[in-house]
Amino acid sequence: MFNIGQTVTKENYTAAAVWCNANGAHIEKQHGAYVIVKNTPRPEPTDEEKVAALENAYGLPRAVRTGLIALRAGGAELDETLMARVDEIEALAVPLRARV
């Protein structure tokens, strides 16, 4: 129905906006006309950003993870799902700490 680079009119603006939302594009004013433009891809998050996102999503800041790891090392039986999340974060976080 629509294409990248196509000029949008007042009559088809709403339909074009819906198409853009579904197809990774947006409408931009260029030289007095409204044109459909491909969205710029988002940059890949850094490892630090990935760690922070997982910490927030799981509610597992470093201090809590450290305590859980110590408990596991001491032989405590801990929830497998919880520890899988700890391990997931630590797999990203340990190399970052090694850089410092």
C-alpha cells in the first residue's frame, strides 16, 4: 500500500502513519512535503546496559546476587529459577568487573 520514499497527502496521512508503525518507518517533512522514511535501527545495548536491565527486571542487584552465590557455595539449596537468573546476570557482569 505504501513505500519508503512515498509522499504522503493530507487524505492518506492517517493510513500512512498506521502503515509506518507496522513497518519500521515514520513520516518526515522534507522540502515542504511529507515523506515516508525508514526508521534508523536502534543501537545494540552495551553489556553494562544489559546487566542493568536484567538486574531491574529480576530485582537482583549485585549485593543480592553476591549473597545468593555465597549461600549456594555454602551448600544451601536455593530456587533453581532464581539461581538461573543470578547466573544469567553474572555471565555478563563478571567480564565487566574484570575490565576494571
